[in-house]
Amino acid sequence: MPQTPATLDAVQLGSYFALMDVAGLLRHAVEQQLRDDGDLSYVQFQLLARLALDSPTGSERMTDLADGVVYSRSGLTYQVGLLEKVGLVDRAPSVDDERSVTVTVTEAGRERVATVIPGHVEVVRQQLFAVLSQQETRALGELLAPVREHMRSAPPRSATTRRRR
Amino acid sequence: MPQTPATLDAVQLGSYFALMDVAGLLRHAVEQQLRDDGDLSYVQFQLLARLALDSPTGSERMTDLADGVVYSRSGLTYQVGLLEKVGLVDRAPSVDDERSVTVTVTEAGRERVATVIPGHVEVVRQQLFAVLSQQETRALGELLAPVREHMRSAPPRSATTRRRR
DNA sequence: AATAGGTGCTTCGAATTCGAAGCGATAATC
DNA sequence: GATTATCGCTTCGAATTCGAAGCACCTATT
């Protein structure tokens, strides 16, 4: 295999670091806005948004939520517990499988998402899209979409290709 | 201002989520490799790499380190403390300013970085660059570099543009 | 239909994270 | 040059995170 040197060239390094930095900075900015405007963590927002905006029924099983978000099961239990405590979601055993727990957004949960969205969008626009043209935005998405597919197909929690020591 | 609706179009949303997802998944993969191969967290690796590879002297002030990494001061104190405890860095008061602390990589620290780098590079290549052509890799970097500049210039920890409630 | 194994979620303890408050050291102002 | 503000770092407590272990339920094998 001649084409796999143990180095990243300068272009690759630059892209890699830029990606990680941008995501980190964006996440910080977004988290602060969510905290200020709606008293939500990024994860909580993701969960609520997924339930309120993506799910037709407003409900999902814990496992499906965990798979959507990049997140551990136990962490999910914790965050959903917090959301339930403040009345933004309900939790109930699934009808067809007693093990499963179905999480459902409450009306208050939907309202909270609606409250937070405008500021959220505004931050993302200012931080990320302010410096990207429409074409560049499209290009970015088209570059990253297949990468995401690729990464999701190779589960990150167990696959390091090989493990030494 | 007619060009600032409180919405992100589908293309923007897709790019935004793809970016956050990819970065999150990549970070997971990388953290696992670092843990397995060198018993380092991602932050610790960033710190060591910056000292060992980017700094001519192998030293930096705590504040400069914190600014380079996206990280809180107290978190930095904690992690540098861990690194010092295992002998990968030294910590000493600065000569010119008694308040400052100068952190320096030790020889062991340099070796640790060297140990971890090949696997690290391999993970990044497999997760990220396996699905990107050379041109695409370049394009990604060129898209993100100005974004990073923009974000760094507007400090994320204090600027939410405006805060309600 | 009994047993063995797999699934879905939670509990637990340890580690990591942050912001606020605190402490000396330095800089700025008068 | 004394006082006041600022800076650089650490300590502290609270919150969040994870993986491992545990528990209840479901599925497959016989």
C-alpha cells in the first residue's frame, strides 16, 4: 500500500484543525446563547429540537435519541431526567416493549424550543454564515455530508481500527 | 435590514448540522485513539502538541495556551496539573512576570507525542480524509479558515450579540 | 416452556468541565 | 510613591460526562 504514509500533509492538517476549531468555537457560542435565552444545554436543545421539530409524533425511544445525538446512554438518561423534572418532556414505558422508554415533548417543551430558536439561528448566522456566501455554504454541506455518512457507518465508540498494548 | 430573516434555509441548516456532527464524531474517534495509544485526553494532546511541535522553545505561558485551545483557565490549570504530575511538562514561574507560569514540555512529553502521532494521523485519515479528494480537502480548509478567523476575533465567551431576559 | 443470551435503560463512582471567588503580582492613576 | 485597578493563575463547589455494572424485559434455542 504505497499511498498511506503516516503523515498528514499541510493541507490536511490545516483542514483538520480548522474543522475542530470552528466546531468548538461555534459550540461555545451556541451554548452560551441557549443558556442565556432558554436555560438549556446544547444537548438538551438537540433533544428537544429533535422531538419537537423532527418527530411527527413528538416522541422517540431513548435509544433512537441517543443514536441521533452523539451521546452516551447514561448521559442521555441524566439529561432527559433533567428535562422531565422541569416539565419539558414526559417519560413513559413503551406500549409494545416494556423495556423501552418513550420520551415525548410537552407543550412547554415546544414553547421553549420556539423561544430559543430565533437567537440560536442568529448566533449561527453571525458566527458561521456571515463569512460564507450561499455557494460556499452549499459547498461546505456537500463536502461534509458524505463524511458524516462515512463516520456514522463506522461506529466511533468501538472502532479504532486496531488497538495496541 | 431586509436580508436577515430569523431562519436558516435548508442548505444552511444542513451545513451547520453536518459540521457539528462531523466534528463531534471525529472528536470521539480521536479521543479514543489517544486514550488507547497514549493515555491522553484530547486537550492534553493539544497542549503537548502545541508545546512540542509549534513552540520553538517548548514553553508557553498558561494564558497563551488557554487562548490557543478553546478552554477555560481553570480547566487548563487542572489538565496541566495532571500532565505535570506524570512528568510530561514542567511548570515554573516566569522570569519577567511573577504572576505568569511558564509551562515546558519535558523529554518524556515529546516522546509521548511522538508515540501517539502515527495512530492519531491514521484515525483522522480514515475518518475524515478517506472520503475526501485532495481537492476537496483543500476546499474544506479554505472554506473554514476565514470562518475560524472571524470567530476568533469575536470572543465566544462573552459575545451573544444581545441578551434578553 | 425453560433456559441462555441479548436489549433497553438506569444507577453508580470517577473524572472532567466550568464560572465565581480568591490570591498575589503588576500597571495605572493621582 | 501610595492607592486603585487589572492581570495571571489557582482553588472551590456544582454540574456534566462517561463506562461498567446491574436490573428488568424480551427473544431464541432446545
